[in-house]
Amino acid sequence: DLLPREDDAPGEPTAADCWLERWREEALESGSRFLRGLSTGLRLALEELGSGFLAHSANEQLGKGLRSGDVPKDRLNAALLRLVYRLIFLFVAEDRQALFGKDSDPQARDRYEAYFSSSRLRRLALTMKGDRRDDLWQALVMVLNALGKEGGEPRLALPGLGGVYDPGPQDRLFDDVTLASLRLPNDRLLAAVRHLSRVRSDDGSRWLPVDYRHLGAEELGGVYEGLLELVPDPDPDRKTYRLRNSAGHSRKASGSYYTPSALVDTLLESALDPVLEEAAKSSNPVDALLRVTVCDPACGSGHFLVAAARRIAKRIAVVHTQETEPPVDAVQRW
């Protein structure tokens, strides 16, 4: 019934065209609903973490800093955002099985996966409410610190990734106080992770797990853009942390705007592809392609850079396999 009929005039929409268009529109709308659900989850996670830090009796210096102005609320919000994105990148790395090196110690990997992994944390979040202890937060801090430390943590087979995990002055709230130095109860951490781990189905009848294995940088960019329109509203006296809408707030101040995938592809086709074509003609095309550098001064979520890296990797895979459409694993190796 979906095949074109003989009486379909050339150039006119066929039954197949209509169904394909409906499927395409449904896929786009479904993806939009997923991103809205994930964006809501991130917002709730930020509020849960902020409230959890403010409510813990051992973190009184945070409340005092907010009252005195020593801790600007935007600085606290930025620290919470970094924490959430560090968590998300860890989810993605684990679910794509890209966290460990090929020569990592199997026993250390088993130790990490059994007691320290985000996979374990997400399972706990979906099966238990948690208590007022903070052992889960202490374990998570150990993992995040290891990922930001040169050499990582060999006892857990964790590499030193750097990047978003690099510690620095941006993590400091005031004096020597960072989120990592504060206390966070298990129930608050698990609630935040729960918000990051699932979204509502289209009809709202059930929860669906977030597929971090296939979550793209462009999707994270769209979610991040929405978060920039939220203004932090901490209340140290009531021990609450809320985010309220203020369209264009941080986005306008920082010039942060999400670039659609179609525009990214168009720019890379005109700017990067000719460079790759030239590099591929050299006597040692792989080395020439690996020497190609891409600069995006306003990288934001890295949408342009990730797409450029994929194009370079695919071109190297083409050289190796001599196929115009190389297998996915051949591209992933680069």
C-alpha cells in the first residue's frame, strides 16, 4: 500500500511520499518531546542539587556566602551546571563503553563498575529513595576528581580525561569552598540522578530511560540553550534552590546560541570538505588528515567541533577501507 501506484503522475506526491513525510514529522516531533523532557529533567536536577547543598547542616558557609554576597548566585548556578554536565558526560562515556583504555586493569575496571560507576548510581536512583548519609556523594567526588587529575586513578582504571573535569578557579565558590568540598545527602543526589536518567513517554503514561549511548552533542546543545534562559533563585533561609524563567538572560549576556545541524553541515561542506579533499590527495593522506586543525572560538556545546571531528574520522576511514561509506566501527576507531 506504500508503493507508488502506476497512476501516480510524475512529480506528484505518492502514497509512499505521504507516509514517509508523516513518519519524518512524527520522528522530529518525538525528538523534540524527548529534548523537552530531558531539559525539564536537567532543571529539576539542578534544583534538587542546589537545595540539597543548602539544606545540609554542614554547609552553613554556603548559606552565609549567599546572604553576604560572597557567593554570587550566578557563580553557584554555574558550578551546579558544570556538575550536571560532568555527570552527563560520564553517563555517555560509560554507556558508549569509551571510558576505559584498552590496556586497563580488568580487576580495577570490575571494582569501578561494581562500586563507583554512574551505571550503579543510576540503578540505585531508580530503585531506592536514599538516606541522609553522603557516602554516594563522596564516591562520586572521588570519581570526578580522578577524571580531572593527570594520570587518573589506576585503582579504578579511570583515565585522566581533563577537559570539563579539569579543576580550576571556575569551581571555587569562595575561599577554598567548592561543591566537591561540601556535603550532599544520598537522597538528594539520587533524586537528581533520577531526574537525569528518565523522561516521560509521549502520552505521559510511563517513564522511559534516557538513551545516553546515542545522545549527540547537538541534542545537548539544544538543552543547554534552554538552561541559559533560567535565572537562579536560591533562598538560604528556606534552604531551597529554584530556577525561574527569564528569556534571553544568560544567552543574551554571553551570546550563546544553539546552531541547528543543517547550518553546521552547510558550513562544514563549504569550509572543511575542500581542506579534507586536498589533504586526502597527499602522499600520506592519513597523516595529512590528522594534521588538519579546526578552530571554533565560540564553541559552546562543541556542535561544530564534534561534527568536524566526525567528518575527519570518516575521511580517514574512507582511506583505510577504500569504501565511500565505511563501516561505523571503522569511523569510531579514529
